[in-house]
Amino acid sequence: MPSSPGLRIGVSGHRVPPKLPEESEAPLRALIDRILAAIVDTARGANTASAFFIVSSLAEGSDRIVAAAGLAAGFGLQVVLPFNRAEYARDFETLASRREFEELLARACDVFELGGAADERPRAYEAAGLFMLANIDVLIAIWDGEVAAGVGGTAQIVERAIADGVVVAWIEPSHPNAIRISWPGAGAAPAGASVGLKNTFRPADVATVAEVVEKTLTAPTQ
């Protein structure tokens, strides 16, 4: 990634129904709009960031919802592709989906084509997800909370983000108006929390997400 200063927000999430219900897409977009606006306002008010980027692979569904919201909010778009762009476009079945991909890609300020092997798609998606995680400050996860179905899935990316100390804002597609958040140093899970990966998250609102991001940006590095 370019070394220019700024706040980078990555995205990992489901692509199609039933994991990403069609009726959830509009409220998800509205919530993402509010989250991004609050992060910008808080970061600028505290002078912790003056440039903002979305880092996305532009897969269908969650990736594109967050990318489009970021562009609408004036964010730069940095795209990480698991394959070269022509090979990646083969994953999108409809002409409309391929056209949407090309339109978003054309608006990116940076495009990274990782050149994964076409016959090892799960590993290529995993590599793209890990590359994204290594270059972001915050992850927006649009995730149903279920365990990973395979290599490179959203649950794997969320687990790795938490292990790497990345702030994670989790939105469940079936509850697109609720936010949970995990961040370094959040402490022990509250009583009654689910066992496993999900017990690192706390209920949050838009303002809380913005405050956690701002505090993370100003925390001293180890």
C-alpha cells in the first residue's frame, strides 16, 4: 500500500442471499453511511487523520456496499484483487455485476492485483483478505456470526483481525441496525457473553465506533 498518511477501513462480509438478505442491503448501506460520517467527524475534530480510504476487494455484496458508501463520503478507494482483474471478473455471473465491478474499479485510486492461481481460488481469496488486514486500521465485518465455511471466509478474517489488534465493527446482516465492536484492550467479556470468537465484541452505537477508532489512532505504539 502507498505510505501516505490516513485512516484505512477494510471490509469483509457475505456476498449473496441467504447470508446477505436483499432486504438488508439498504439499511446496511444507511448504517455504513452513518459510521463513516461519524469516524470522519471525530478524527478530524481530534486531528488524528485528514485522509480516509476504503480497502475492498469489490466482491459482490458487502465489499461493494462499503466501497460505494466510502466513495459517496469522499473516501479514496484502494482495491485488492485476488487475481488479475480479468480472471477475477469471471467470478461475477451477471453482466450487471461485472459492469458494477468495472465502474467501482475505475474509481479506485490504487489497485493491487495479487495474481493468485485460478485453480486455487479459496487460497487466493485468503491471501487478498490477509493483505487487506495488514494495511488497515479498522475492519467493517458484515458477518452472520457463524464459523468459517472454508478458507478465506469472513469468520477467518474476523478472527485474524482480532488476533492482529485491528478494531472490528461487526454488523450482522439479519440485524442491519445493530453494531458490535471489538478493539485491543477491551478487557474481559461481559457476563453471559457467547463463548468463542464472538465474546470479544461489545454492543455499540455509531458514536462509540467513532470514539474507539479515534482512541486507537492516538494510542501509543508498542
